[in-house]
Amino acid sequence: MRLQDKVAIVTGAGRNIGEQTALLFTDEGAKVSVVDMDEERGKRTVETINQSHPGSAIYISADVSNEQSVKDMIAETVNTFGRLDVLVNNVAISDNKTVFECSLDDFNKVLAVTLTSQFLTSKYAAEQMISQGDGGSIVNIGSTSGFQGRESAIAYAAAKGGVANLMRGLAVQLAPHKIRVNAVVPNKIGSPVGQEDFDPTRPVPNLAGRAGEPRELAQAVLFMASDESRFVYGENLVVDGGFSAMM
Ligand SMILES: NC(=O)c1ccc[n+]([C@@H]2O[C@H](COP(=O)([O-])OP(=O)(O)OC[C@H]3O[C@@H](n4cnc5c(N)ncnc54)[C@H](O)[C@@H]3O)[C@@H](O)[C@H]2O)c1
């Protein structure tokens, strides 16, 4: 049990990567706050968890781009489970637009939800972890889009570039408090960001020759969240079926 007696927040846990991360964490002994703006999806994840691990998960409705909502999310977790040890920043939205199609409002919205949210949640989670005195782990979900120019998703790629370096800054500033900060960097896992349905015919240019399964990404998040990665700080763990190696 790699997260026995740990308390975790997983944002965007109503679907796909976040959902599988929350499920895997509870399999490994954690108590989990399943955070999602979409109540139906979030509650579905909690129901699934509670079938095998009763009482191990709660649903919290929060918009992670809203400061008060983030503060409330931390408070509700601590009120329910008594502490906070792990934060997984998984929420993102994509614009899927070129620079000419993307309005200023589109751009600001994608940055608020994909990048600024990770600043807010990390800030208030770290305050809570510091008050407990025995550290913690923060795992930010990045994207290969943060390391390359793309023909679309101009705002999303800019936000994910920011995610990579926000993570490094947080790693440096929080290490003195025994909080490790790392990132996991996916490409083509389950359904595309913001979409429900998995299309098996979607072309997947990687060495594995297939899309990744959300559980395969969750396993990397578990490694970064747990003590198994205790000597890893400020690292981007790329889980992309070899996509980056081909670039
Ligand atoms: N799926 C992929 O192929 C892929 C590839 C690269 C990177 N990623 C990254 O992995 C992470 C998860 O991707 P996914 O495809 O599982 O996402 P998804 O779109 O399937 O799920 C995201 C969840 O976040 C919730 N959400 C959206 N905005 C929110 C907000 N403001 N506050 C709270 N909840 C909110 C949604 O309701 C949804 O349930 C993201 O950071 C994404 O950028 C995914």
C-alpha cells in the first residue's frame, strides 16, 4: 500500500486520467477528495470508489480557477479527512484553436483553468501541508504540448509550457518545507482533453502504436505522489508511448 493513511486531492477526477488516479490512490490506501465542476461525473467516481473502499472518497464541487473555491476545497478536505498529504493538479481545458481563431477571452480562460489553477491549488495546499509539519507531494499534470509548437491549441500549449516551469519554481520554493513538486507529462491518453468518447481509430503517432490507457498514466502519478519517488524533485516524467522520442 503506497499511500496508506495519506489524504489526497485529485482535481478533475470525474473522468479519464483524474478518475483513474483517484481509483488507484484509494486502491493504495489513500483517502481522496474527488474534485470536479461536473457534479454528475464527480459523484459517479465517488460511487465507484465506495463500492470497493467504503468511506474512502468524497465529492467536492469546485472551480479550480476560482480562489475562494480552491480555499473551500482544501478546508472541506481537512474537515473530512483531518489533513492533506498529496495534491494532483489534473484539470485542464483546451482551446483547439489557431492564434487567429483564439480570442483574448478564450486565451485568458484556458490560462485560468489550465495554469493559474495550479498556482492557486498548490499555494493553498502547500500552506496546509506546512501547517502539518511533515511535508507532502504535489503532482502537476502537464502535456507534451508544453514542449512543442502545435498547429492548433495555441492557448493550451502556452498554458502547458507555463505548467512545466511553474512546477520547477514550486519545487524550489517548497523543498525547504519537505514538499516535493513534480509533473507527469502525457500524450494521447484515453479520450482527448475535454471529450468523453474514446475513438480507437484516432491516429496515434508513437512507438507503442496505440493510445495510452488512463490507468497507465495514473500509475506514473502514483509513483510521483508516493515515497517511491522520494529523491525526485522538479522533474517532468513523460508518459507518452514514445511520442517525444520521435520528435
Ligand atoms: N487525454 C489526453 O490525451 C491528454 C494528453 C496530454 C495531456 N493531458 C492532460 O491530462 C489531464 C487530464 O486530461 P483528461 O483528458 O483526463 O481531461 P478530461 O477533459 O477528460 O477531464 C477533465 C475534468 O476536469 C473537469 N474540469 C474542467 N474544468 C474544471 C474546473 N475549472 N474546475 C474543476 N473541474 C474542472 C471536467 O469536468 C472533467 O471532468 C489534463 O491536465 C490534460 O491537459 C491529457
